[in-house]
Amino acid sequence: MKKVGIIGTGLQFKRRAPVIAQSKDSELAAVASLHLEHAEEAARPYGCRACATWQEVVGLDDVDVIVVCTPPHLHAEISIAAMESGKDVLCEKPLTRTLQESEQLVQAVKQTGRIFKCGFNHRHHPAIWDAYKLVERGEIGRPTFGRCRYGICGRPGYEQEWRADPNQAAGGQFIEQGSHAIDLFRWFLGEIVEVSCMSGIQFFREQPLDDNGMAIFRTERRAMASLHASLTQWKNQFSFEVFGEDGYIMVEGLGASYGTEKLVFGKRDFNLPFNDHVTEYRGGDRSWSAEWQEFMSAIREGRPPIGNEHDGFAAMRVALGAYEAEKQKRVLPINTGA
């Protein structure tokens, strides 16, 4: 039974804490927030300790695992301190605020030998997972291109959140939500080696970070992919597609406000009628629980988890490379050396 400390009491705490508490492999032992009263309120339902600083939680001898749910500017500092204290870490994406911080974090994982996971829960949505297995088995042949549209409806007061603060966030909506799509493209299509990008502020003008971003990628296997990440998708949407030489997979929805999670699988046939195999996944969002169980298994087995520090670093490298490509107004190569 692993005892877990969570740093941060915002939205991700509300998603992570119940899963940790309900797992047979873990127990929520401590919660920290910038404001002690927030930590006390969050800790109360779980009967665990409330702390006023992240340093206090990281220093607890009876905590085995740290979950970092803070804004990105604190990710590296907390994660590195936790690993140097002998604790395994799950850290939300984007991995850090800067690429230099990501490099430092990756080096710390290597030096400490701890188990580190980047919070790419989308890999654990059942439709995505089943789609990946189809592609891995060669059911659609060599992947040739992918597409992702990922948008949410923004909210009043967004400009007051940390997500709109360049001193705390790694970038705007393109990297904040688009990191998931970039990670999936890498997983399905291979390493991304070229990118071009356009981003902008279309509606939330009282803050300096992009609320929309579009990019085109090319992978080392010569597959292409396109992404649109949006904060002004007034009806939430998730659509992820991969087409191969012999067929295709399409994932629509993530449950809840994104609509029923659905996997469409079809084969190329120049003569027969189009024939899709459709699977709909009922119930709530199971990705958080599935991701946590995979992380617990990785700790138990002493292996890198699915969606590790290298994946987090690579997504950062591509996303920040996309921003740089826009600045230079050209297609930019991505250095894949780590």
C-alpha cells in the first residue's frame, strides 16, 4: 500500500484524489496548498493531513509517492525535490514551464532512479487504448496521417487564472490542451521531426496567451498530422483520427461534456460499400483510474510507466518548437536528441 501526498487542490486534485483513495494499492496521506485552509478543506473528506507548503509534504517520511497538481512553473522544483527525497512522482502536463526545466527533471529521474509519470491520462481512455492496439497490430497498415481537434468552452474570469499567466504557464491553450494530442501523435505515428504553427488570441483578449493554436507535424516515418487546440470551442469537442494504408481509426468524445466516447474502425476497400465498426464506451471517465493503476503497476514492477518523463519532455520539445516555428514563420526541424 503506497501512501500518497498531493501538491495542489485545484481541478486536478478533484480528479486524482478519489482515484487514489479508492485504489487498493494506495492511500491518500497528505495534501498541500498555498493556502492552508484550502488544504484543510480538501483533506477533510479523506481524513488525511493538511499542509501549508509542498516542502512539508515532500519531507514526510511516511509518504511514498508525490502527485504534483500545481501550475507548471513549480513542476520541476517539486518533482526533483520529491525524487531526491526517495519518492516516486506523477506530475501533470505540461511537464514544466521551460524546456531547460524539463531537461533538469529528466536528468533527475536518471540520477535518482525513481519512477516518474507525466499526466497523459488520454492514453488510458478505453477508446484510445483500443485504437492503439488496432494500430499496433497492423490493422490499418502503415499510418500515413493523423488529425486532432480538441476544444473546450472557456469561462468568465479565465484571464485571472494561472493558465493565463506566462510566469506560471508554459504557454496558452495550444500547449496546455494540445500536449495531449501531441503525445498521442507521437505514440501512434512516431517521433515528430518537423512542425509549423499558427496561434492567436481570438476572444480572451485580456490576457497574453493564445486561446487557439493550429499546427502541422511530420514524423520520422514521414506521416503527417494536424492539430487545432481551442479555448473558444463553445461546445466541447475531442476528435482524434489516424489513417493508414489499409484502414483508419477515429475516436470521438471523452465522455461527460465531450459526448459519449466512441471508437470507429474501418478498412480500405475500393469496391465494397463503406463499413465501419463502431464501439461506444458507456459510463464515466475511466482514464484517471486506469492511468493510476498503470502507475502503481510500474512502481511495483520497477519499470518506466506508460507516458514517462521522456514522453513529457518530447511533448514539451514539440509544443515549444511549434511556438518557435511561428515566430520564425517557417517549418522548423525538431531536435529529437535527448
